[in-house]
Amino acid sequence: MEVHTPGDVQKNTQFEYVDCENEKKMEKEKVLERTSSLLQTKSFSDVTFIVGPSTSSKKYVGHKVLLAMASPVFEAMFCGDMADKSKVIRVSDIAPIGFENLLRYAYTDALNLQSVEDAILTATAAKKYLLPHLLRECFNFIERNVTPQTVCQVLEFANMMEAHHLTYQCLNIIDRQTYHVITSPDFSDVSLSVLETIVHRRHLNLHSEYSLYNAIYMWGKEECKRRFVESDIDNIRNILNSTLPYIRFLTMTSEEFCKGPAKSGLLSKDECLGVFMNLAIPRIVTMPLGLSTETDKRTSPPEYFVCCLYKPLSYHTPVRPLRIFGVTFRVTNMDVFVVGLGLPIRLDVSYYSIRQPKVEGLLRCTYGLHEDRPNKEEIAVNFVLSKGKDVKIMFRKPLFVHKSMQYIIELKTTSPLTEDAIAPIIRDRKRDVKVEDVSFQLLPFQSESHPRKAEVMEFSEIFFYI
């Protein structure tokens, strides 16, 4: 007679669980093998796609039922009363490589991107056919592989897709690796909107403004060719009219201005005279209309800018436990990225433990144009308390803040802060703050989830990027 101990039963149960998981995995692999073979052999295909512009289109075949299962757009296209019964479908607004990658993903769950450009074209197809998982994988690939040579292309794509985290990453690369961006071989092919974005930047990592001027001048010559007009100085000037007012000619040396703007003829004689006189003696004459009066050289930006809501005067033990923190604000004149928050909470100097207390909580951001249907975003956060140092909560991805929209950010910790935490006495609480030409309007913070015995405290700083 065979006897089983409780331990044997537990082991058998574990083995059965592992076997079940392996069987599911193997079955999934078999299904993917079968669908992959359908894509390769084109057996039983019942629809043909002609993809791309007429001059460089490619033909792909597919299976309506599989495509309908992968995408709601294909489902609407092939199924129901309004379904398209034709066997050949023309897709002119998607690049062939993007559609090919979409098909491979729909059939096999596999994605093999070779370049940032491939990822952009595939993401465009994924958005059209509503494949969010494929779109996310394309975004992840772009984030990992964007370089100064591809950042302008990615920035234009990010703006079109409203991928704000990607826009933030591109602006950081442009601001900190400016020279490599504007001297890359493909810079003359960037769009006018991206060019305008660069020359509008307040901070750029440039040794001299002459490098930026030379880059936009060469771009203007190439743009003339794209518009099929002569590359003469009048046409270049007309094309660059929207960017010239932001070139800081007064930060160039006299030699740089002579061999660049003055020699090229891009500026008129009166404009050249006005710049030369101001280079010799600052503000001796009024700068010609339409030229920048800025005399400060552009420099690399800080990691982030700081909007200070109030000043901590001194620190004390809070009257009630601290658990709710928040801020209510709006930016009145432009869109910005909020990258973190400052909180003046510290450990008491008498705290004796070697280990620093770790605090966990849930950060919620509420915003929207309609009060009855606000947007909400939530992320889990954690931070460590230390002596003589305020808390900084930095976001993994920035929060995009729309101009004039009210934002309420609230942090609720999982448990009240320890008795060893000290909070500030607040002084000079502000209502309006202007930093780097960004205007913040600060509003009183009120928490709907405010527990009776917890003390509500406002964040002291907003860390942002333009």
C-alpha cells in the first residue's frame, strides 16, 4: 500500500501547476507557429493590400478573420453590415515597412524594428489600426534609440502623436547636445516647425550663436530646392523670415558676424550697420526692427527649473500626524512639463537610528476643462526622510501641463509620517510666481480625502521644464 505524506501532496500540486503552465505556453507557441506559417506561405488568404504611394507601393496578402481579431478597425472593415466586400484594398497613407511590421505583429506577436524611422512608420500604422500594445512597443524602441541625429524627426513625430513624454526627451537632447543636432547630416531636411522650435529655445548648449545661424542658413538654401525656387538671397530671406528674429546676432563676435550674416547679404545694410554699432558699443543705437536685442549667450539649461510656493522659516514637530500633501495651480501663459515636487519634511536632528525611514504613498493628479468629467492620473511613489535635507519627489515620466488648465496634485501616504519627522513654519506664501517667463498661479489646496486626524500640508516647490 502506497502512503502519501502532506509534503508529497504539496510537491505533486506544484508539479501539476508547472506542467499546466508549460502546456499553456507550448500551446500558445503552436498557435503562433500556425499563424506565422499562414503569413509566410500566404495559404487561404482572402484579402490583398496595396500599400504606400503609387510610385513605390507594395502588395501584401492577409486573412480577414485573423486581422479582425487583432484590430477593431479591421473588424469594422471586414465584418458587419457596412463591411468592405472587395478583395483588394488600397492603403496609400501608410508606409510599406510600417504595414509589414503591423502584419507580422498581428500574426506572431513579434516585432523586429531596425531603426527609429522603422519604429515611427510602424507606430503610425499602429495608431491608424488601433493596436495600443504595438504602439507602446514602438514608443519604447524610439525612447531607447533616439539620438542627436534622429531627434528632429522624432520631435516632429512626437508632436503629431501628442506623445508628451517623448517630446520632453527630445527637447532635453536638443538643449544639451545642440551642436551635434544642428551639424548632423540630415538637419537640412527638418521641418520648418521643428526649426522654429529650436531657434525659440531659451537655453541651448552652443559655443557660439554663429553655429546656429550657419545651420539655419544652410537649411534655407535646401528649402529653396524643395520649393523649386532659385537659391538666391532674397528667397532664402523670405523663407527664414520667421526664424531670423530669434537669432542672437549681438552674442556673436564682430569677426563671426562679418564672415556670416554680413557677408552673405541675408541682412540689409541698415540691419548690418545697426548690429555692428551695438557690437562696438552696446545700446548705442536702437536695433533694427525684427532683429533680436538679446545680448546673453545661450547656455545649457539646468536639469529643471524651480517654482517656489513659499519659504520654510523654521522646522518643528507637527501638531497632528502628516499624511496628506498637495498643491493646486495653473500655468497661465504656456505649456510646461512638471517633473517633480519639493516637500520640506525632514528628520529631527535628534533622530538616532542609522536606517532612514522610507515613506510610500499614492500620488494623484486631477485636471480637466470640465469639472464633472476631470482627468485623473495616479502613480505610486516612495521617498526617504533624511536630516537637514528636504524631500524631492521626481516623476519617472513628466506630467504635461496645458496652459490655463487647473491642476490638483495630491499625495496620500500609506501611513502617517513618524514622530521624528519635522515640518516647517511657512512664510511668504505666494499667489503668483514667474520663473523663466513661465507664469504660475497658485491656488489654495483643499483635499476631499482629508482624514480628520491628519494634517494637510502643501508642497513647497514645483520642478518643471519648458
